Amino acid sequence: MSRPFTNTSSLILPAALLAALLLTTACGKSKEANAAAPQAMPVNVQTATAQKVDDSTDYVATLKSRDSAVVMPQVEGIITQIFVHSGERVTSGAPMMQIDPAKQQAAVKSQVSATAAQVAQVKWAQQNYDRVNGLANAGVVSKQDLDQARANLDAAQAQLHSLDAQVSEQQVQLHYYKVVAPRAGMVGDVPVRVGDRVVTTSTLTTVDRPGSLEAYIYVPIEKSAQLKINLPVQIVDASGSSLAASRITFISPQVDTATQTVLVKATIANSNDSLRTAQFIRARVVWSSQEKPVVPVVAVSRIGGLYFAFVAEPDHKGGYVVHQKPLQIGQIVGNNYVVLDGVKPGDKVVVSGTQFLIDGVPVVPRESSS
């Protein structure tokens, strides 16, 4: 019996094709797996740190001298001389201005003349009384005549005392026509000129004694509940640098009806004379201080009015991935944002290449020094 013929080459070929197909499929899966596993991106990070941050509000305040005297005349008249100029230092009692005293001098002279006439009247009444008294003792005149002479003498003396008082009053008034410095200090602005007529309500100038000032701060009524004595106050310049430090020393019990604000005062030491009376300054009232994390400004992105930052966090494989965190930010301190919510101290905040990142991408964080 003869065996049937078998073509072995036809069996080998399909097996080879199957093996090649399986190898190709395995290589494709390996490539897909490699393509599905992205490489970790190196990024620079900074660790968020906590800093002491002040909860504060800036207000425009006015400086006033605690030792400032407003010079006003006590009499009316025309200014004939001005002896001082703005910025000059004067001593107490130094002449500052002269108001025309001619009318007052005439009044004093008239009173002096009237007083002299009354002196003569008193002398005559005294002589008449002495004469009548002698006659009364001799029984020549009645007691009634003696009483009348005594009454005339008393009236003349009383009139003389009244005239003396009027002369003194007019001389004091004459003294007021020369305006003198009420204290030692620096002369302020002099708004009047020679020839101006002034009244008792006119402001001639001011005299400020060098030293401490008071900041008048007007706080809106909405913040008045937070006001308290000894609350810190900082006087700052336009760049925010501190010029002086103080504390609230006075809180008004009343509200300004026109502005709906509460007046508070803070004493400002002005040892180097860098501040001036009536100067407008920026007063920063510090309501409270607390520890808050800060992150670099370059790490924060703004999208649709909201703020975000990428934070590198450990994953379950022992590496790091980034997550985009929404932030609630506060004020800027130097080159950092104060973060009120969204980042905590110790978080690794990405500070470079954030435009190439998406949420969940693996990264290799490298600590940055700046």
C-alpha cells in the first residue's frame, strides 16, 4: 500500500506567517505602551513658605501739629508793619505785626486827660470837705452841709478810680495793636499783607513748635467696629515704604454726618522734620497680623478673572505630577502674592514652564532659589 503524498512546505509557510504576525503585533503593543507613557518634564519649583502678613487698609490723613498756635488779632485795624516771614523761628513775645494804633492812642490820651481833670476835681472836693468840716466843728454850719461835702468828695474819688480803670483798659487795648508771638517756634504761612484790614476773626499766621505731630485719619463707618486704642498705624510714602510708626491714641465718639466717617488720631514722632503740618499723607491702619503662605508672582496665572498655580504633588508611583490649583490671593508683598486659599506652606509651586503644563502631567521638580 502506498502512503498519500504530503506537502510539508505548505505547512511551514503558514506557521512562519503566523509567527511573524504575532511578533509584529507584540512590537506594536510595545510601541503603543511606550507612546502612552509620557516622559516626566523637569520643572523649577519653589516651596511655599508662611510669612507674617498684615491685614491693613490705607487712608489719606492730615498731619496737624500738637504744638501749633494760630495767631489772630485781638483788635481791628489796618496792618502797618510785618516783622516776620514764613519759616522764620521766633521767640516767645517777639513782635510779629503792627496794627495802626493811632485811633487807640488818641483814646488813651483822651482818657488820661479826663483822669487828670478828675484828679483836680478830687483835690477841690477834698479842700471843700476840710473847710466845711472845720466850720462844722465850730458850729457855723450844720451837719447836713458836712454830709453833703463828704458825699461830693466820695463821688469825686469814685469817679477818679473809674477813670483810672478806663485808662488801664485803654492802655491794654493799645498793647494789642502790636501782635507778638504766643510761643517760641516756627512761623507758618503769612496770608496778610501791609495795608490789609483785619478783624478779630482774621488768621494772621501760625507758630509751630518743632516736635511731634498728630495724624487725623477718617475711617469709614463700616470699619468703625474694628477700631480700638493702640491699634498699629504706619505712615507710608507713595512707594509703600514706612516713614513712621505709631498707634491710635484717640477715637471720636461721634460720626461726621457729612462724610459718615469716624475721626481717629495717632501721634507721630517727627524727630528729623521730614513731615510738615497740614501735609496730606498715607496712613496704614493695621487691623491684624497672621501667618499666610506666599508664592512668586511668576507662578500665578490669571484665566477668566480667576487665579491659578501648578503644584507638584507626589503620585502613587513615587514620582510627581502637577495639579492646577485655583487660588484666592491677597496683596502683593515684594515679588510674591499672599495666598488666602488654595496653597499651603510646604507645597511645591511650579515657577517655570507653566504654559506647557496640563493637569496630571508627570514632572521632575527641581528646587529654585529665586
